[in-house]
Amino acid sequence: MKTDIILAGVGGQGILSIAASLGAAALNENYYLKQAETHGMSQRGGAVVSHLRIADHPIYSDLIPTGQADLILSVEPMESLRYLPYLSPQGSLVTNTAGFVNISNYPDLENTFDELSKKINIIRIDADQIAKETGNPKASNMVMLGAASPFIAIHEEIIIKGIETIFKAKGEKIVEMNVEAFKAGRAFSLNKC
Amino acid sequence: MQRNLLLGVEAIGQAAIDAGISGVYAYPGTPSTEITEYIQNNRLARERNIHREWSANEKTALEAALGMSYAGKRTMACMKHVGLNVAADVFMNMAITGINGGLVVAVADDPSQHSSQNEQDSRFYGKFAMIPVFEPSNQQEAYDMTYEAFAFSEKAGLPVMMRIPTRLAHSRSGVVQKMVQTENPLKMPENLMQFMLLPVYGRKYYQNLLDKQDWLAELSEESAYNQYFEGKEKSLGIVCCGITYNYLMENYPNGNCPYPVVKIAHYPVPQKLLQKLENECDELLVVEEGYPLVEELLTDFFGKGTKVSGRLDGTLPRRGELNPDHLAKALGRELEEPLQIPDTLVGRPPSLCAGCGHQDTYEALNEVIAEVGNGRVFSDIGCYTLGALPPYNTINTCVDMGASITMAKGAADAGLSPVFAVIGDSTFTHSGITGLLDCVVEKSNVNILIVDNETVAMTGGQDSSAKGRIEKICEGVGVAPEHIRLFVPLKKNHDEIVKIIREEIAYNGVSVIIGRRECVQRIAKMKRLHKKEAAKNGQ
Ligand SMILES: Cc1ncc(C[n+]2csc(CCOP(=O)(O)OP(=O)(O)O)c2C)c(N)n1
Ligand code: SF4
């Protein structure tokens, strides 16, 4: 078993809590994990990416080789495209549709995604909206994780345990809201598949 | 066994604590910053009251670490690669004095310059100083080798360098920890002249260092971290340094690389292992992150011996971080055509945060520059360096920390007028004060803007040594008090800021103009911390 994931977004959008949840899940299951992050200038609205690799056998490289990612999980639509060369042709791209527009030349992406969906499996989800509907606008990350979860080779229950682990310190209510968000995202994807 | 998910840098921090350090000394710098931050936030480190405050710069940090080692305690200094340039004086000389308590210098290199001015390779410094260098290939090794480095340092009587690249620094994996050791007792050096480098002593100690080299080479040979992996296919022997071993093995998912491989993680290089590889194989491929240090060593000057390939002959790229794809290509593997990035994609360069005071400073400065002509703003390193990019295009230089003031001085000496230096508060106390003194001594005609956001913002909002001290420092150095001006970088103050700058250009001498407003990210960070503290105390 192995899942190689490219996590993409913009600095400050918090892709790290997605990574942390999966990390906790992997650790609980005694899986091997490597997760390479972008640090540095990330506070200031630049592109950020994390390579997350989970397997039931030792992992060598911290970086995913070109064309081998099983999944691009992006919390921002344009950012999901930046790392396409990493994606395996059999892989899936799961992206938020809510754009983070902090540049003047932000492109219209409709055609691009239409073209791309002829080649690869794409799930586009308005995670911000769904997060609002579940009553926790801040949990759009967990909606995204839920939407991507059918493509991750870790059982749903174990990912939920991972979410519980990382939000535990913030209280039961926060845990519950994040798990709800995760489930809503997952339901959305399963309906599409 | 319990595994913790740790970044490479965190593994180093944890290992140092577990090895019983009594102090960490550091100045922030990506990708090394989190080593110290990890120790600052660690419970045992707090309980033991391990020294963990930031130093003013890398030189002061390393010197303080040497002082702690003098007193018999274990200690670590951390910095980014260019930080070692600043600390190079003490670094080179402490190889000659040797150490008392175990001393580790953790240096994080930044191949591909993710957030640095260059991609210099710190292993050259290690070789230059003739001390052991450890270069772990993964997070567990980062932990284990750091843990062992302190005892090794004490055994060798020398400082040990831990060298890691960005990719290992900022990648997480499961790490198993070892037993926590007690701290060393206070213990003076046996020879009270050990740290006295008057030439009469220095010559002797340098000879001692030279005499140790063969022994250090033997220790490398025996090191469990330098390994020989047999392989049936002898047409090629591969030498992998540090993290590059993973990039090689990624191409052999079952671990069965057909070629013999020497993995190096402990320098000086293990000669016998390399000799064995050369004897067995027709050609060698050297794979290293950074400059071609080992490759140069093995490359045959007169071209009569074994062919060596790597970064120098173009088998691997000459510059930049390596990855598994580079190795695949070097080994002649065909890669499938990857998915293409659509043309619609545009860049998303970093920019100053909404509400950042640096913006207001640049708006005002630009108005004055429009009057006096551009090309005269010498600047420095920090968030404010983004003022080089649109929409501001204000600043013209960024070379090394502190160079804004001294370069402005040199240009003023040459006759350029007016000239500006734009420098951050932390950069000012890191390396700007001595340059300011030069200006004062010579009454140079410079206008120095200290953009004071009361933190080290660029590296994540650490405490700045400059906080609350800048005016006093400037006065103490000898700047005329009436030419130390203060403004608050806010839109509504635009006209006032422009006026102050104009007035100071009119003055033929040293002007220091301080724009002070706290970084908005730092404010948010402190709020988060307080909330966390409050939640903890509430429970
Ligand atoms: C010798 C050296 N040490 C550390 C760094 C990393 N670094 C870059 S900018 C910076 C500090 C910037 O702080 P400040 O001058 O206050 O500017 P700010 O980012 O807060 O605007 C640091 C530590 C470096 N580039 N060179
Ligand atoms: S982190 Fe602070 S100093 Fe840096 S751009 Fe943002 S607000 Fe400005």
C-alpha cells in the first residue's frame, strides 16, 4: 500500500492541518510517512506545497517523483494546476473551487478544468460553501480532506481518529465540527464517483 | 517503539536535548530556525532551563556556545548556511582551540535557494576547518547522529558540524528517541591555556589538529553511517552523500539497486570504502546535495584514471536541489512524459501582507525618489526586501546582512548623493551597528531608514534583539539626536513621512529615520500564543 499526495494551497490557508491529520492517522496505524513542506516566505500569500507520502513499507525520498502522485489535494483551484507534472495519469485531482485571489492577473480556469477533466479524474468542490453549511466556515480544510479521502488508502475511521487526535486539545466541540466537515466532504465525493 | 513525527530540524533539537545540552545559541535563518524554536517550546528544556534565547547574530551565538563548552557543558549553535559566513572567524579558530564540553554546530544549507541569497555548501567549511561533518540522510539519522555528535565531539576534542539541506530540515517522518542524558557538570578545561591562540600556542594547537586528521579518517571508516552496499552490476559504482541516497533508492522500490553503492554521512570521507568501490567498478557516479565536494576530490586531474561523473560533467545538474528524477535520468531510465502545466497558470509571488508597515514606508520613499532619481537605495535582508518587486521597485540591493549601511556609505564616499539605506530592526542589530559607527566616524552623508517592525518577521516573527533599543544604540554610536527621526508607517502619515525624509536629505551627515509599527503577523502570532496559554491555564 502507498499513497503519494501533493497538498497545494496558498501560504496561510493551512494545508498543514490536513497533513497533520493524515500524519496522526498514519502514525496510529504504524504506517511509514514522509511529509516535505514549504516553509519560509509562506506567510505572505505565496504558493505553498507539501509532499505527503504514506506507505506500509519504508519510504526513501521525501519528494514524490514526477508522474507518481496518486492525488493532488488543493485547497485553491489555481494552485491545483501548478503541480500537475507530479500527478500520475491514473491519479485524481481534488480541488476547492473557491479561489484565493491576491494577484491582479488571476485567470479564468473553467476551460482549463473542462479540458483537463477529459484526461484525468477531477473532483471540484466548493469546500468553503459546504463548510459554512455544516456550521463551521473555518473547517473548509477538513471538507477538502473528506472529499479527497476516497482516494487515500487509509480507512475512513482511521483518518477520523487522526482528526480527533490533532483537534483534541481544542475541545470536543471543535473535534465534532471538524469531523462533520470531513464527512460532508467525503459524501460529496462519493456521490460524484 | 514509540515514534514521533518530527521535522528534520526538530529531530536535531530533540536529540540535542536528549544528549544533555545546557544551551542552544542561534540566530534565526530558514531552514534552521525551527531547531531552536523546538528547544524553546520543549518541556524538558524549560524544566532544565537550558539556555535558549536568540543571539544578536551567528557570530555572537557561536562564541557564546564556545564559552559554554569552555565551562564543560554540552552546547549547540544553529544557523543557516550564510550565517556560518558571519560566524566563520570563531568557527575556523575553534577548530584549533578544540572544545571542552561537546559542541555541535548545526548548519542548514539551502540548495535551490528556496529562501536564501546563495546555495553555498557548508561541508566546505567543515573541510576548511578540518573538523568532522555529519550529514544525515533522513530524520532518524538526523536524530541519532546529533545525539551521538556530542559524545563524538568530546572524544575528538573538536566541534562537530551537522549539515542538513532544506529538504531534510523541513520534512517530517517518524523518529524513535533515545534515553535522556543528564547535563555535564561545570568543569574547567584541564589546560587553562587551551583557548589561548597567541601564536606560540596557536601553532602548537594547529599542529595538534593536523595530527588528529588520520585518526579522524579512521573514525570515519568505522562509522556506522558510512556504508558499503554490495551490487552485482560493476559497470558503475555510486557514491551518495546524505539525503541523495534516498533519491537513488527511490528508483529501486524494492531496495535492490544493482550497482555497488557507498553512502557517506560522516566526513572526512571514508577512504577505504571509496577505494573498494573504485577497485570493483569501471566508473563512478557521485551524487551530492550542494557543491561537488566529493566529486572534485575523486575526479582525476590528469584524466588517466577512473572516470567520475556527477555535477561537474553534466550527468547531474550543476546547481540546485536534486530529486529522484535527476537520478533516474543519470541512470539512463526513460521517464514517461508527465502531465503538462496549463498555460493559464500564472505565478503567485510572495508579497508584503495587507496592512504591513513596510508598504507605507516604500510609498513615501518612492515619492522622494521620484524627485532625486532612482538607483540609490541600498537595502538588506528581511520582509522589506520584497520592496525590490512591483508594485514598489524601490530598493536596489540585497547582498548580505548589514550591507545596506556600508554599501550606502561606500557609494556616498564615491560621491553619490543622496543615498539611502533601508534596513530592518533585526538586521540592524545583527550587523548594522558597526557600519553605522563607520558612518559616524567619517560623518558620511547617508540616510538610513530603519524599518522597525519590532520582530524578526521574515523567519516567522521571533523576538528581535533591537526591540526598544534602536534610538539609544544610534545615540550611543554617535548619531546627532536631532537627526534620529521617528515616524509611524501608516497611510495617514504619508505626507509627514515624506517631509521627514526630505528634511534629512537636506542634512549633510548621518541621518537615521526610524519607521516603527509592529508586524501584523507578529501581532496575530502573539494573540494565538496568548490564547493557547490561557486555554492551558484555564484547564
Ligand atoms: C547571515 C544571515 N543570517 C540569517 C539570515 C536569515 N534572515 C533573512 S532576513 C532575516 C531577518 C530579518 O529581520 P528584520 O531585519 O527585522 O526584517 P523583517 O523581516 O522583520 O522585515 C533573517 C534572520 C540571513 N539571510 N543571513
Ligand atoms: S510578515 Fe510582517 S513584516 Fe513581513 S510582510 Fe507580513 S506584516 Fe510585513
